[in-house]
Amino acid sequence: MKMVFLLVLFSVPCLGQSVTLTLLEDLNSKMVTGTRFHARDAAGKIYSGHLVTHPARRFLRSGSMLLVFDDPIKIVNQDLEGVIHAGRKMQLLKMGAALAAAKLADDAADGAIGATKARYVGAVAAAGLLILQKGSEARLHAGDTIETAP
């Protein structure tokens, strides 16, 4: 009886082990919700699923995407819900560029209308550029790896 129990115990794979999947195509948050994707594990098994996307909106609204697999697995190396968000790097670069453009507008208007009024021109230019810029898109490239758990 103990021998049969041990054979059954060791023949069942661990439920808590993670599986590393490699994406087979590029994905981003601009894609339409429902777009199909495929990933492969180390053994060569192909997993498929679809995307749930939220494209980038304005400056503070970055894009995000959720990978929904057809098999009962979930992503474990992202935040708790498995949502993949865009990074803050491009957002910081865009903010720096907007502030640099505001400084150039301030300096250009300084001689013509005076220093006090030129500050308002610079502030309006910075606010306008920040409002009109979009947030970053979430991206995954073919060959990127994802940790998943059953």
C-alpha cells in the first residue's frame, strides 16, 4: 500500500512549479483586444491565448495588456493580476523634452515681451506639450520569456 502511494505521489508533477514560456510574436498594447498569440515552453509545447489591451491615453495613462491563456496557467513574474504595463522611462524623457522646449520658448520671448511675461509663455508651452503627449505603450517582443504557473 505504501509503495503504491509513493509511486502515485512521484508520478504526479508538482503543482507549484513554474514554466518558462518564450513568445513567438511581438505584442503591444496598440493591438486590438482579442488578438491571438502563441508561446512555446522548453519542451516544445505551444501555448496559445488572446490579448486584452488598453492603449495609451494621455501623458499619465500608459498602455497595458493582459495575456489570457487558453490553458489554465497564469503569469507569475508581473504584478498580481498578470497585467503588463509600460515603463516610465519614455514618460520621463518626454517630460524632460517638454521642459526643455518650455525653456527655449521662455528664452525666445524674453527679449521681445520682457522677463516676467516670458515666464508665462514658458509655463503655457510646458503645460501644452505635457497635455498633448500620449503615454507609453506596453510591449513584448518575440523571444521574450514569461514565467507562468499552472
